[in-house]
Amino acid sequence: MEDCLAKKMEITVSEAEKRTGRNAMNMQETYTAYLIETRAVESQSEGQCAPVDSLWRRYSEFELLRNYLSVTYPHIVVPPLPEKRADFVWHKLSADNMDPDFVERRRIGLENFLLRVASHPVLCQDKIFYSFLTQEGGWKEMVNETGFQLKADSRLKALNATFRVKNPDKRFTELKHYSDELQSVISHLLRVRARVADWLYGVYKVHGNYGRVFSEWSAIEKEMGDGLQSAGHHMDVYAASIDDILEEEEHYADQLKEYLFYAEALRAVCRKHELMQYDLEMAAQDLTSKKQQCEELATGTMRTFSLKGMTSKLFGQETPEQREAKIKVLEEQIQEGEEQLKSKNLEGRDFVKSAWADIERFKEQKNHDLKEALISYAVMQISMCKKGIQVWTNAKECFSKM
């Protein structure tokens, strides 16, 4: 971890800017660009002020970077991006992806994504990632030249592997189930939280009604007027604070959403392992089939029904020369198949070793982050309740002085 990029470079996404331009179809579009600023840490430790390098990136470029990392490092739980459009929001919060509050939260999420990658022991060393941070022009061309799209596995192939693997690794099967459950639990938690936020918003606005009523009442009372006016003021201040409170609460919701999206990153690693296991089983099956064909040709017996066997019975046996030529070809294919199978076995073992090491790293990070986020959320709720008690304590004092 001492060599990770996050230790050597300060990385921030400092601002967002709404822009208008033309897309690949030459159609007018409005989008948001994000300013990435980087500064070397070494010169600062020596008492010098390092210059800040900056460049603008669109959200789609962040997506391209993450897709590249996911394909290039299939054994790694690649950090997720923040949501492109708001989900699980309470009804007073805009779901518009151009809304300033949403853009600001997404800016924070994009910065967190870059810091996650820069802190990862493997991903932080990727040259394309470094270019994303430091090279404005020609970056997309660099990514496309890697040919990572050709390495991407098709969804159909992945689905096929899921249903046809005969000997799945129990650890990855359990991990896949865990990621499904994690996503389900966090989704439910976010929906409950959105309903609570709506209810809380209503409670605070009711206090605003109290404030209005007390103020109107104070205008017709002589002896009680000052007390009612003061109580109404406390209610108004309390009611006005709800927007800031729920905006702060969205920050904790975004931390939970990150792990909602991490669940898909976990499943991506599981799917890659399934694909590798499927390829391995298909290679072993093909090798067994070729060995059987070779044995049948050598002994002149057919163990199983085949079209070739039926053809031989109908039209006569092959000549010894033809049989020898076929055996020779099969022996070469068997040798190649054995080498391929050995290579796939080694590749599979290396994948499992690397993937499991990263999964353990992820679990440690997850436990720390979620524990911290949930404690902070609880502290915030306690603080809100204390403010409510204080408002009514102040109101009680106002009423007592009347």
C-alpha cells in the first residue's frame, strides 16, 4: 500500500460544469463535465508548493475507464461509479441528473471512485488509469488501442456458463448468493430510508405550521403575545432546518448505494470464474472425446453410436493408411489439448488465488466502511432528536413565562 498512487498524488474532482455540444450522431446534447485536479505529494513534503494539473472529463469517460479496468482485471472487485440517475430518493429531492444537488453528490462519488482505484494495490499501477488523470487529449484512443472490448465476454456466453458448469467452486457460488442478498438488503434499506425521510419532512413542516399559528395568535394577545411569538420563532427555525438535514442524510445514503453497486462488481468476478470453469470443462470434455476416437480407430471397435460408425458399416471400413493418418492427426490434437488443458488449469488456479486475495481485501474494506457509515447515520438521527427535544423545551419555557 505504500506504493499506491493515492500516497504519491492528491486527487480531487473539484467542480462540475454544465456544457452543450454535439454527440457522435451530430445531435445537440447537454452534459456535465467534471474537473479533475492532481498534485504530486513529494514536493509538498519538501516544503515546496507543487503545481496543480487539471483536466475535464465527462461521466461517459469515467464509464469507459471502469469498463476497461473490469475487463483487464477480471479477478478484481473494481470500485463502482456513482449512479448516473438518482434512485431511492425521497419525493422532495429531484431525480433530474442535471439538478445541481444531484450533480454535486455525483461529483463527490466520482472523486471517491478515483480515490478507491488510486488506493488499490493493483489498479493504481495501471498506465491507462494514470493517463486518465494526467493526459487530456488522446486518452480514449489509448484505451481503444488496448483492444479491451475484444476481451469482453458476451452476456450469452456468461449465461450459458452459469447453467452448464458441472463442478462450480463452492466458495464462488456462496459469494454470488451473498452479493445477491447484499444488494437485496441494501435496496430494501434505502427504500425504507426514503419513506422515513418523507415522513420526517412532513413532521418538520408541521412545526412550520405551528410557528405560523403561534405568530398569528401572538398578534391578538397582549399578555401572552411575547411568549407565543418566541415559541413560534423556535418552531420556524426548526422547520427551516429540514432541507439541510435531509441533504446531509443523502450523503449517508450514497455511501450505502456504493455498496449496492459493489454487489454487481462481486458478481462480475463470480461470472468470470464460471466462464473459466466452463472453458476448462469443455476443454476436458473435448480431450476425452478425442482420446476415445483415437482408441476406437486403433482397436477398430466403436464404443458409442456415431454417424461415422454407421457410415463405415454401410460403405465399408477405412483402409489401414487412412486410419493411420487419422490416428496421427488425433494424436497431435490430443497433445495440443493436453497442453491447453494444463494451461487452463494453471490459469484457473492463478485466477482463484488472485481473486480470493482481492475479495478478502474488499471484505475488510466493506466491514470498515459500512460500520462507519451506519454509526454516523445513527449519530445524526440522535442529534436530530435532541434538536427536537430542545425546540419543545424552549417552547415550554416560552409558555411558562406567559
